[in-house]
Amino acid sequence: MTAVRVLVVEDEMMIAMDMDDMLVEMGFEVVGPAAWLDRGMELARQESFDLAVLDVNLAGETSFPIAEILRDRGIPFLFATGYGAAGLTETYAGTTTLQKPVEFSQLKAAIASLR
């Protein structure tokens, strides 16, 4: 059985490592993490994965172009951000959003709601 692959886009190294650890503990295979918008867009276009976790703010740029690629590909995603849902544009209002720091149980429940 093939592991579910999760794209992680996060510019803070410690948060990315923590997210990676949690996802692996849940039995997922991590794609990335991508720390910059350009790399995230490249992975979103070219890699094969089942869902994605996106930080909204990537070193001063938003991950919304990555979210657009994922929508076009029909790949579910959620946002993990220090801003909470208040950091989203109207286009992404209603998208599953976790407040950082993300706890294991919150991430697990949010991913379950996407699948």
C-alpha cells in the first residue's frame, strides 16, 4: 500500500521540521518542505502528492499562488498560519486553517476532514 503523500510549504525551518515529524508519525510521506514561493509552486505543479499543508506567509510572499495551482489540480489543502483565518483573502475564506503552533491532534483532525 502506497503512503499518502503530503506537500509541506513552510519557511520557518523548526516549524517545517516539526510538521514533518508529525506527518511521518501519522504515517504520511512528506514532499518538501518548500521554504520559498517559487519552490512551492514548482513542487505543486510537478510532484505527485495527495494533499498539502501551506503556510500563508513565505518570507513576505503569500502562498496563494500555490493554493491556486492545487485548486486547479483538484488537490486538497489546508493553511497553517500564525495569522489564523484572519490572514486569508476572501478567495480562501472557509478553507481549513490551523493556527500555529499546530498541535498533533489538530493537524490529524484537519487532514482527516480533507480526505
